[in-house]
Amino acid sequence: MTLNAHADSFVLRGTAAGGTLRLVGIDATALVEEARLRHHLSKTATAALGRTLAASALLAVVLGKKPDSRVTVRVQGGGPVGWIVAEGSADGKVRGYVREPGADLPVRASDGKLDVSGIVGTEGELAVTRLLDNGEPYTGSVELVSGEIAEDVSTYLGVSEQIPNAVLLGVYEEGGRVARAGGLLVQAMPGVRDETLARLEANIRAIGQFTDHLRRGSLLETMQAAAEGLDLTLAPGAQPARFQCRCSRGKALDSLKFFAPGERREMIEEGGQEIVCHWCGEHYQMTPAEIATLDAAPERAQA
């Protein structure tokens, strides 16, 4: 399907410290706003899904073996939002949804921030599914550490993938819309020196709240701050990123094949059937004629 996706979300990639650090950042503002609109998300649910969408895009770059490699991130912590599912592709396409889009919580009294951990919950796991080199799907998982998503993704990379890393994610909403959203993943590569890691850790601490830093500047400036003193080298150009689903009218119609013929006849008699894609919220109204084609006898082969 063709989506009216905004064009200003993008991914930046780079290396630092002589190639011993790998940086991948995403400005996900536009695509998270589209997710909010498509799924009619509450403020806190927007933050939870937005962080997970950004994380899926970053993980697709780090874990993917091909330009169009995809990873699926599933978070289930027992909180009011239910589960969160996001799929990211190394080419910048993402999609995702939450079980309870209207679930919401007041801001935390302690710091005035959105209570993402509270709405996600902490009694559960974060699971990541990707394709191995042989094409077989592989799922690794870790117990949730905080429910804030960034720390949980970082734990997954360290424990399940054995990748030393730092992960920053955030969504800032203002005036009823997503004002800034994005993420940054820094991966330590073989040969990294202890003093490099120490400088990186100090830089990350100095950044503080990721969205606060984004609001004051840009994704590029945030990446420069993370790699300050470590000789950041950016890959040429920014890669567009967007919310894009893989559903279609044909796939929606095919989904009705899982119903019994009698159930399809009822749909025809009732004037058709509406199908809603849970990934993107797109509505497809299947006509009686379209549904009837699923039970039509195949044409006799010509001699």
C-alpha cells in the first residue's frame, strides 16, 4: 500500500575512535506522529510505541545482514498498554502497534516525565526476532529491566547478542502532537580501547535526557555530543525513514480464506466485510463480489 508518510524522518550512521565505535541514530519525529494518528494513541502510549519503533529501526541496522533486513521487537510487561510490537527494516521502513492504544497514565510526580515504565510494566520480557544467514527466524529475549525500552533494548544487545552498547530513546509531545522523537545506538566494535569507552560513557552522561538534547539541537548534534573527542566520521547522506506497512487490499482479502465457506457466505449476505490491519490501522472494505471470488471454481485448464 502507499502511505501518506511524512518525509522528514531519517537515519544517520557513522563511526568514531578509528572505527572501534559504530553509531546509528534516527530522527523519528514524523513517523511516530504518523503512528499516533493512525492508531489514535494516548500520550503515554505514543511514547511507549514511539520508543519501540525507533529501537526497531536501529536494531535492523545493527543486526541486519542485508539492506532490507527486518527485525521485530515485542515488549510485554504486564502494564495497561498490553503488548507493544514494532517491526523495523534496515532501509528505514517501520510499522507497529500496541494492544491498548487508549491506555494512559498521569505524568510521574517525581520528575514530571511520561510514565512509560508504568504503562509498559516490568513483569515480562523484550523479545527480538530476526532472520539468520540461512533464512531461519531466530528470537532472543531478556526479562525487562525497567520498562523504559532503551535500557531493556541495551540489555538485550548485551546479553542475547553479546554486543557492548549504549542506547538512548525518547519521545517528546507538545500541543497534542509529537514534537521530537528518535534514538541513538552506539556499538562498541572489536579492538575498542578502555579509554574510548570511558570517554563515551562520560559523553552519554553529559547528554542527559535524550529528548531534551534533541529539542535543543538536532540528531546530528546529539551524535556529535556522544562522540565528542572521539573523531566522529559520518556516512555520506541521510537515509529516509518512514512508517510504512506491508499490508495491501490483496492480503486483506486473502485473510478471509481462513474462514469457513459458510462464514464467507454470511459476509456476502451482509453486504461485505471490513478488515482492519492491526499494524497500521488501515481499513479495507471487501465487497461481496470480491469475497465470492475466494470460493469460485477454478477455470478449467485449456487443452
